[in-house]
Amino acid sequence: MELSRLIEILRNNGIVGCGGAGFPSHAKLNKSADTVILNCAECEPLLKLHRQVMEKYAYEIMTALEDVADALEVSNVIIAIKQSYGRAVEAITANLSSFRHIKIGLLPEIYPAGDEVVTIYETTGRVVPPGSIPIAVGCVVYNVETMLNIYNAIHADTPVTEKFVTVCGEVRNPVTLKVPLGVTFAELVEAAGGATIENPVYLCGGPMMGTLTGPDGVVTKTTSSIILLPDNSYVVTHHRPNIKLQFRRAKAVCCNCHMCSDLCPRHLLGEPISPADFMTAGVSLRSDNVKPFLGTLYCCGCGVCEMYACPQGLSPKTLINEYKAGLRKHGVAMAGQAELKPVSATRPHRMLSKERLTARLGLSRYDIPAPLTETGTKYTRLRLKLSQHIGVPCVPSVKAGDEVTKNQLIAATPATSLGVALHSPIDGTVESVTDKEIVITARRQ
């Protein structure tokens, strides 16, 4: 397939990264790449859907992976996966003989193995320059569900209208569901048998990098999980920081032990981020050396420093994020040629075990199977966000009262903008259209 045709298919079918910020997938395609990597690390505790989807749809995903590689004229194709994902590894291995260029790259059982900078290093030995993206070292990285969506777009002409979501934590029946975009989180919990505690806290995404939300939130193209937790849990308290209090605590308690930097994944790869140096400079209000402050721009937000490393229970990531936001507000950007130090010789001994992290977070009792199911309740009302990806939000092409059919285009972005299309997940009637969302009610049968 010609690259220009593949770009058109991905854009028109609304394909974005199915996790993180939702970078439009067509914008990653670049013929300067020499390696395509499929990221099946899923490194955050409790998340399971990528290994489950890989196990069930290995052939389809590998077919799309080779389609992308052919369009880019790339012969080095790696599926990055952990050995512990046994059935997914078996499914891949069973299909390897059908594909010319695909090989398996086994990842260590660490967090954050799914950070694409870490994934690239572990599978190729290449280090992405600070502030750069994977193509800077000749790599294009997609995750498993995104690649399945690419397969559906190429081979079935089907746009993205559904999402796999793991629902776990304080629910009766942890499960991974396939649901339409626009379903509420409360409906997901109901499909998982309901909550097991009163007034649970909803966490959207992983325990380390997810965000607190509520039952009225809705599934978008980047929703990977909904985790219900008690209000007083370790994870929830760390997601509700008091900035002023954390700064005062840091001034009073930080002992400069350097553990936050010693375990920082990006610092160990040589990037100019050192939480320890930032804490030392920040709490002392020193301004003679700006490097620790500018280094905050290279923080990936993984949370290792405050959720695991700090023996005093301080919050380096929270303070770094606050400072980083201030820099960006005042127009300070990453340096084009930031210093990259050699990968630390101590890195192999300082990588964070996912099992130990899960225990430290108090989540081990929730780390149980969440079986994948693609059948369930029919949803009658969907709220479709117009901004489900990085870039320009979609512009509605329908209005209240319009009748729509499943997979119909209902919003798009200009061809000259970074964005993708949005389609209706159901047959129904447009209830309302605002600058934020399109609401569709299902057509009565």
C-alpha cells in the first residue's frame, strides 16, 4: 500500500493512540523510519487489555503491523512484550511464520516499560534524545489496540467507534469490556457488577499516571481503564495533592537522599531531569543554577519519584508538574540540543519491579483476572467528545434532530490540521450538539 493512501485511511477512520494523549496515528508515519515497534508492555498495575487483545487478535494485529511496515518500506518490525504475558506471547509465536519481518522483543518486568522511550531502548538499544520523539532514532511506535483499529480500517473499512476498557478495583466482577465511545463510567461499573464499597473514587487510566474522575465521565478513544478505589487509599491520596502543603513539607523534610533521581527512569537513561536536584534547588529557592528547573520540562510524569522512591512520602512529581506548567505558561520550551548523558551503569539494578510497585501502592488484592468480553448491555445514549486526541478538536457535521447510522461521519478536522474524524457508534438521533460534544440517543427498535 502507498504511504499516502495509508495516511488517508488512518485519518479518515479516526485512528489515534489508544492510550496516553491520543496522538493521531497517521501523523506518526514517516519514511525516515527504519523500525516499527508494537508496544504491548502495558506497564501500569492492574491494566490488562493489551495482552488480552493481543491474545485474541494476534493474526489481525500482526497483519496490520506488516501493512504499516510495507508502507514505510521497513524490514525491522518488533513486538515488544513481557514474557509473563504467556498466552499473548504464544499467540504471537504461533503466527510468526506467516510474516516476513516481525520478531519478538522481550521486555523486563518493570515499570514503566510501556514508556515508549524505555520500550525503544529495551528493544533496540537506541536512546531518544531529550525532548524528541521516536522518529528521531528511526522508530515508529504503536500500541496493540491502535494496531487492531488500523487492521479494521484497512481490511474492513471500519472506523473507530468502540473501545476496550478494563474495569477493576472495588467492583464485583472485574472485566475488560468492548463498549461504544461515549458510554459513561457509571455504566461501565454497572456492567462490572457494581461497586463493592460506598462512595468509591473513580480513577481513569493507571494508578500511576491516571486521573481522578467521576461516574459521569465518558469513554473516549484513549480510555484504557476505570479503577474504583476507597477514598482513603494510598493511590487516591497521592492524586489529590495540596501544592502549598507539599512545598512546605519538602522544605522541612527533604533529606537530599537522591532516591528520587536514583530510580527516575528518564534520569537513568541520561536525560536532563533530576528530581533530587530540583527538590534541592526548589526548596532552597536558589536561582544561581537554572538547570534543575529547566530539567523539569523533560519529566515524563511516571510518578516513580513520589509514588515509590521517596522514603519521606514527599511529592517531587507534583511539584515538578507545577513548575513545568509555569515554565510553559511563560513560553519556556525544551532546549533543541539538551544534554544527553550516557545511560547509567547502575540502571539494570535500579529498574522498578512491577510486582513490588503494585504491592507498594496497596493494589495487590485487586490484581486478579478481568476477563475480556465483547458482548454486554446495549447503551441507549452516548456523549461523544469532540476532543479525543492531541490536536485540533473535531468540527461537527451534524445538528440536533439529524438521524445518523452506525459508522457515519459526524465530525472531522480540516485536512491541514493535526486531527482525525469522529463517527457515530450507533444508529440513532442527534440529541444535541455543543462545542464540546455530540449527544446521540439510540434509535428505537
